[in-house]
Amino acid sequence: MSEPTTTLNHETRTAAGAATQAAAPAKPAVTPTAKDSDEGRKLVRNLVALLIVFGAVFLTLYVWGIIERHPRTDDATARANVVGIAPRVSGQTIKLNVQDNQAVKKGDVLFEIDPEDYRLVLEKAKAELATVDRQLAKAQDTLHRMEPLLPRGFETAENIDKARTAVTTLEAQRDSAIATINLQELHLSYCKVIAPFDGRVINLNISAGAHVTEGVPVFSLLDTSKWYVIANFREAELRHMAPGSEAIVYLTSAPNQRFRGRVQGIGWAVKPEGELDLPPSGVPYVKRELNWVRVAQRFPVRIEVENPDQDLFRMGASAVAIIKGPPAR
């Protein structure tokens, strides 16, 4: 009777164990496919990092090569020629036709000097010429009457020579009087001071009535017909440029506008630091960037601007210059 009971208990435990195993969650199995996926993502991340590093190095070298072949500098200024307007005669100004910073055209009358003194001198020279002309006419008439009398013995050779000398002297006086008249007419024309070229009046500090002196500038005239940029490049960069090299110029006041240029010349001399035996205005001086560290010397490079904007270019304006390379040979 005990054997069937034992068998029943064993079956009951077996069924309970199977139910417990069925109710418990199944543990995920680690497959080779998931492991390979993680390693692949890690490899992709490493490759992307390497590509970024190589790209940065390549970009750095590329930019460095461009800067090396096409040097640039922001140590540059716009320039134009400035001429001092000095009268060629002295006197009091009676009319001033311009104002400071005014634009003028070639041939415009800038100011006028009182012409009365020069007009009187001119009238006096004309009167002297008229007197010499009368004396010369009389002397020539006398000589013409005397010359036929010499062969007949009614006049001496000495008197004929004196008459001829008088005519020659008066002719020389007449030439001198004509030269004086021409000079005084020139002085009279100088009383109107005209603009020698298109430009702008700068540094005007006088009014009508001021006395001006011959050869002393009254104000200056900026030649706006031709603009150039003086760019100071380091001496190591000069080998990448030559006269005729193409250049690009930007003004600090208009950074979005590009102007074409061409190198006109490269400076061959600058004043070295501490030199005292050179003429003060004979050699350009380019200040170095740092006084306590030895840095490369800069040399001025003159770049002529081909398409300047008259409304943007100003004397001394800051600029950026880029050299596109040596000219084609």
C-alpha cells in the first residue's frame, strides 16, 4: 500500500518544479552577432576621429600654404600724392574761391591775388617800350640819311659807326623791354592761382585778405586721380612678390568691397633702428611690432589701385593688402 503514495508525491514535486521554471523569466543569451555590432560602432568612432584629425591637419597645411604663397598684411594705408599750393607772386588775396575739403577740377581758380601792382608795372614796361620804339625809329632814320653821304665825303666813317651803334643799342633795349613786358604779363597771370589737377583742398586755414608770399604754400591739394596703398610686408615675404604682381586691397571702412591692384615697386631701404647717420627724410621708417623682441623687419610695398572708389578712399585710411603671387613670366 505504501508504493503508490511515493509515486504520487514524486510526480507532484516534478509538476511543481516544471511550473516554477515556466513562471520564471528567461535569461537573454549573449550571441556573437551583438558583440560584433559593438565592436563595429567602436571602429566607426575611431575612424571618424582619425578623419577629423587628418582633416584638421590638411586644412591647416592648406591654409598655411595659401598664406605662404599669397602673403597678406593689415599694416597698410591708402595714400595719394599731396602738392602744396604756393603762389608764384606775392600779394594780398582779394578772392578765395574754395573751402577746406572741397573737390576741385583741373583749371579751377582757387584764389586770386590783388593784380594792381603788377598791372602798373606792366603799363610802365609798355610805356618804356613805346619810348624805345620812337628813339629807335629816329636813330634808324638818321642812319639811313647818313649812309648815302659817306661815299660823297659829306660824312665820316666815325659818325656812321656811332649812328649804327646807337641803332644797335636801341634794338637791344627794345628786346629787353619786350622781355620785361612778357615777364610782367606772366606775373599778372599768376595772380589767379589755378588747380593743376583734379583733387581736394586740404588744410585750408586762410581767408580773403590774407597776404601770401611767393613760393610759400597756402594750403595743400590732394591728387584724387591716382590712389595707391603702402603695405608693409615682412622681409621673408618679399620673395613671393615682384613689380607687376597682382594684389587685392580692402579698406577697413568698407571690408565687403574688393579693389584690384598691382605692385608698382618694393622698398629697397628702410631706416634701421638706432641709426643716426642717415638724412631724416631720405629713408622711410617702418616701426617694428615689438621693441623687446627681435622681429622681422618690414619693407614698404607700393600697390597702385586700379579701380579706386573716390567716395571711399581717404588719405591715411587703414587697409588690408593681399598679394596674389609673382607676375607671370
